[in-house]
Amino acid sequence: MSISNILDINPSFANKIVNQNGVQLLCNNLLNIEFLDLIEWIAKALEKVSFENPYSVLCGNAFINFLNVFDFVDFSVQVLLKRKLSYDFFQLLVNA
């Protein structure tokens, strides 16, 4: 079962991922462009974590790592990445 599926079942699990440095691990795995499917799963998981804790995703270098792999992924994943990043920045502005 993937992290994305676990977060679908229990969204509060995102806080445990943040507390255990899981966001940083996911962000580091984004740079592994050998497996494009893995990038899609990581993007979905980070999107779900960002609903609970958007600041941790931005601090985990997700933005820079997403930009590095942006050209290598399908259009649907690009849309997902844009939506996730825009949501994070919006939440950051609202909470500032």
C-alpha cells in the first residue's frame, strides 16, 4: 500500500510523515528520474500532505525538486504539480 493510499484513508497520518522527516525523504526521491511512475506517486503523496501541512512541503525543497523533474513527466502530472504548488503558496500567503 502506498503512502498516497494511506493518506486517503487517514489524512491525519500526514502529521506523522512530517514529524518523521518523511517529506524530506519524498522530496529527495523526486530527483530519481529513472522511475517516472515513482515521481507521480510522490507528487500525489506530497499533495495530500500539503493539505494538512503546506509549510513543511515547501521547506522540504519540493518546489526546487518539482522544477527539476517537471519536463520529464506527463502532462497530467504537470497539472498535479502546478495545482499542489499553487495551493501551498496560497496557504502560505493566507497564514502569513
